[in-house]
Amino acid sequence: MARKQYPLRIDPAIWEAVQRWADDEMRSANGQVEWILRDALKRAGRLPKKERQKADTED
């Protein structure tokens, strides 16, 4: 799967919280942000079907 690079402007305190969460989950901060976004899309019913099936197997 190709990944899209995107510069992210974020409050340093938020980024630190994401980094701590990522460390707790043994993920990179980038991986944590992607997981957070995928989970939010899934909960909102906006995750594409292919990704929804992938997310279901990862839970």
C-alpha cells in the first residue's frame, strides 16, 4: 500500500500525548496517528469497505 506523506501542524502538547500513547502501544507516533484516524473513520462509518475489513482483523 502506498502511503501519502503530509506535513502535520500540531500543538506540541498534543503531539507529546500522542507519542506517550504510541509508546504505551509499542507503535511509532506516525503509526499511532494513523490508528487514531482509522478508528475515528470506522466509528463514523466512513472507512472504505476494504479498510474496514482490515481494521476488523486488527482489533
